[in-house]
Amino acid sequence: MPVDVDLRKLRYFVAVAERLHFGRAAQALHIAQPVLSRQIRALENELGAQLFFRDRRASELTPAGRQLLEDARPLLASADALRRRVGRAARGPRVFAVGFVPGLIVTPAVRALSARHPGLTVEVLSMSWYDQAEMIRDGCVDVGYVRLPIERRGLRTRHLLSEPRVVTLPAGHRLAGKAEVGVADLADERLLQDPAAVPEWRDVATETATASQNTASRNTVPRIRTVEEKLEHVAAGQGIVIIPMSTAAFYTRPDVVHVSVRDLPPSQVHLAWDATRRSPLIQEFVGIAVESQG
């Protein structure tokens, strides 16, 4: 017999699973701890599985709990996205949201869609490399201009353009006067971004790395979300970043320089949207955006 899963209980479960502490989870949820414990036990009874190993000092996820946590997060995100889209449709006038990452100009396509649909409000929202996929999945934007690599689960994408990438260095850096550099020249530098965004650097750096303390420190990546923050760190001599040429052109300043990297493949820009949606406006916007690139 199918089980109807209560989303409220799922949210309670995720709160406990992420903290592995019932008291702290209850505090974050603004409910009493005994109430939270009863809700988790009720969820375990409904699912017919123990979700936590409990003792007086700590809680630990069971294999069933780990599986539920993996499945619960996207389910809750989908439920939140559904509420947002229904609310947006109920409010009117109609709203269409376009997301974009730094360095990209979306104005021509936005203006064209607005001209075709005078009653439509077209919003533009900035995204970062870290949250670009989630902003599409959770319904914050209808379509996004994204940079690869991206987690494509649940998304449809369409290639839009390619552009070279450059390394951003402090103005006094040993490589700052070069016309171009290779990835190998940067292997000993500290990369101030997620290495997954630059797998070519990651692979070379891994090959040349040693077990020294300096290497361990170099590989500690700070959580820097915006281009402005990255450039501040670069200017302070704390490391380097690799960015698309258009982004470099948007963010010029005298204390950093941008140098071409000859053996990096170009940055790939795609349009992305929720694969479950069948909105004619999304397809229309995709067509306009592709056409605007000529």
C-alpha cells in the first residue's frame, strides 16, 4: 500500500539529519524537542524504517536515513519550486524571470521577449557558479544563462556561445607581464575558486603536488561567491582565479591583470531550464536568445 509522505515531517527529518542533534534542530525549527522527536518517530513508523541511531550524546543516520536524506532534499526543493510557480501564476501580471552569471549580457533577448509580450514582466536575477543550477531547479528563475560545468540533473540545456578564459593575477605577479601562459605555469598557484570549475588546472596541480604543508595550505579553497570578492583576494596576493574573457572585461581594476591561458578550452555558456516544464515562454525565450547571438 503506498505511503503518503508528509512534507512537514520530511523538513523536520532534514533539519535533524543535517545537524545530527535533536536539540539544535528543534531550536532551528522553533519547536519543542519532544515534539520533534515524536514527529521523527511517526515518520519512521510511516516508512517502516529506523532513520537514526540514538544515544544520550549524539545521533547518527542509519543506511535508511542516509538514503532518505539524499532523496528528501530534491523533493523538498521541488515542492518549494511548485509553490513559488503557482504563487507567481496566481499573482499576475505574468512574470518571467531570467537568471545570468557575471560577464554575460542578456538585455537584447529580454527586450525582445518584452516587446513580443507587452503584458509580461521580465525580471533578471544574478546567479553565481555555485547556485546557478539550484536557482533554476527551485523556481527562482524560469531560464538561466549558465556556465559549464553544471550539475544537469533535472535540467535541459542548449548551447549558446563559447569564449576564451584568462587567469587573473596580482599586478606585481611574476607572470603579470606575459602575453600568455600555460596551465602548467599556474600549477603551483593557489586557486581561489572551486577546482571543479577549472578541472584542467586541478588535474595538472594534482600531478605536480607534493605532500608539503605549503601544498595543503594552497589547496584550501575559501568560499568566495562573487567576482568582486575574488578580485579583492587576488589583488591582496592570496591567489589566482580563472575567468571568462567577458567577465574580465566587465571587472577591470589597476591592481590586477588578466593573462590569456593558451591551453585552456573555452568557457561554454548554455541556456538551462527545468526539464519538467513545458512553458511556451521558455521555448520562445530560448529561440530569441540563440538568434540574438547571430
